[in-house]
Amino acid sequence: MDNILGYDTIKNYLQASVSAGRIPHAQLFVAAEGQGALPMAIAYAGLILSQANPKAAAQCAQLAHPDLHFAFPTSTNDKVKKDPVSSLFMDEWRTFVKEQPYGSLFDWFTFLGIEKKQANIGVNEAKEITNKLALKSFEGGYKVMIIWMAEKMNLEAANKLLKLLEEPAEKTVFILVVEDENALLDTIKSRCQILRFPPLSENAIRGALISRGVPETEATKIALRAQGNYNKALQLMDNKEGEDALFERWFIAWVRSAYRAKGNKAAIQGLLAWSDEINTVGREAQKQFLQYCAEVFRQALLLNYKASNLVYIQFTDPSFQLERFAPFIHGNNIEAIYQLIEEAQLHVERNGNGKVIFTDLAIKLTRLLHSK
């Protein structure tokens, strides 16, 4: 666990539970993007499996232990034309986790070339999980199943998993890694021991960046902007803001077009063109963009109410200044703006028409930006 940033308390707890033989059969690791729940789960699996084989920790680190199994969201791509399940993508998974252990779901979709699709964990995956865990462990000890982004299970898969959790096989451990625990069935959560990860500390991220050769002053700035997300910190370190650069351009185009559109029919064309562009990307990217927008509006509200010490977002476009935008976001419209974004996220999640969703969002923001 030495290569995992921060979380000394969690590490000590997990190590102590294994040493004492108190290993719950189902555990839920709840952590936001870039906080390291997946590498922690893999390291924890290594501790559990080391009881039967001292070399297990090293094998788990290479994702090569025969009693360590994975399930994760998938979809069809150029390689797998139908019935996608995790076992068909294990080579890609090993490469991805080794290269981007703190990577996001969107990073994984991009790696597979399915960023424009809505991947999930389906019923065929649940059947594979059942079949894998029905076999005896290779080394006679525990079997560990890590389900990454378990909230992406569809209802049928979740119900099958529930049966496994209700009647667990001996020496079988489930580790469910999620970002949104509220998207899981309550019946699944009730059968898991829940471990929630706080955001990574700025000190932990700064120290990791300095160890990579980043000057201390720059590492401090990046750690502040990363907001506990080491994946984002690495993107900033490489001057690759990832989707944030695209999201910034979309956000600026949106609010500028919305501001000009009041009483100006010609400006509506700008909003329509904007919604057309958003509709060209996948639903996962659309959802991430909406989350980005919600955070920018929150930062603008903080700046408007003189809480500048809590503001960390920095726009790379010099023509857009958050200080000048902030007065348009206030107590009389922020709640309605959040509600619009939440509704749009829900419609995207339910496979609504992207052009209709974002056109409606854009037009409604026009009225809210001009509210007193």
C-alpha cells in the first residue's frame, strides 16, 4: 500500500482487519474520481490473498493473481461486437490500470474507444461473476471480486449480485468501488460494510507531484486546483487539462450566447449551434460537462459573496474572467440553475435526446442569467 497516496488511517484499518481475521464478505469503497479507491482495493485484495501465498501482493499489483477477479463497465467496440463482458477486455484493463491507476470512468471509456456510448455492467457480467466465484480458489484461500464503478450495474445485474451477497460462498470477498453510492440498490448497500474516502489532502497531492519533479510552487498550485483529485492533478502537471479544456470552451460559449439571447432572436442560433456540438459527444461526457458547469456556478456564487479564498477554478481563456461573471450568479437564481442542471443530468442518464435536452437548458439559462 506504500504506493497509494494518503489515507494512512484507512490503510491501517484494512491491514489490522486482515491481521485479525475480520474480513467482511462484502465491502463498499466510496470515493470520488481520482481519490484512489481502485488501487486501494487491489492492494487490500493483495493483503487478503497473501495469507495463502506471500507473493500474492506482488501478483495482485500486476493484476495477475488467479484468485483476483474484476468486473467493470463495458460496451461493444471494434474488438467486441456483441455481448461485452469484462473477461473480454482483461488485456486492456491491465494496461489501463497500470498506466492510469487513478483514471476516471471517462478515461476508461476513451481507452476502449467507447466514449460516445453509455456502458454499463449488465446481466451477462453478473452471470460471469457467478460462474467465476462458483469455482474453488486456485490457492485454497480466499477469492476476491472487485467490481469497479458498481453503480453502473443495471437492475437485472444488481438483483443477481444481491443474491450472491445474501448467500456468500465461503472465503469469498466482494469489494464494490463506487463514486455515487446513492445509485446502488439500498438492499445491496445494506449488505456491505461501507468505507468512505475523504478527498485527498493537498499535502498528499503536492508531495506526490514534487516526487515527480514538479517545482514546489507549481505543485502547490496544482494541488489546490485538483481539489482532492490526483487524476486531475496529473493532467494539470502534463499541461493536459483533459476534458476540462473542452468543457471550459463549451461553458464560455454557453453563458455568452445565453446572455446575448435575451430579446435577440439572432443569438438563439448560437444556442442551437452550441447544443448541436454538445450532442456530438457521448452521454458520459455530457454528464461530466454538466457536473463541471454546476461547479463553475458554485464557484461564481462564492466569488460573488466575497468568499474568494474558497475559489480555485482558473480559466485559461483570458477573455473570460470569473470575477466579471460572478455578479450574475446569486441567491435568486442559483437554486433554479442547479435544478436545471440536475434535470438535464437525469434526462441524459435516461437516454433522452441530447439536442432537445441541451437546447432546453440553454434557453432557460437565458432567463435566469438576467434575473435580478
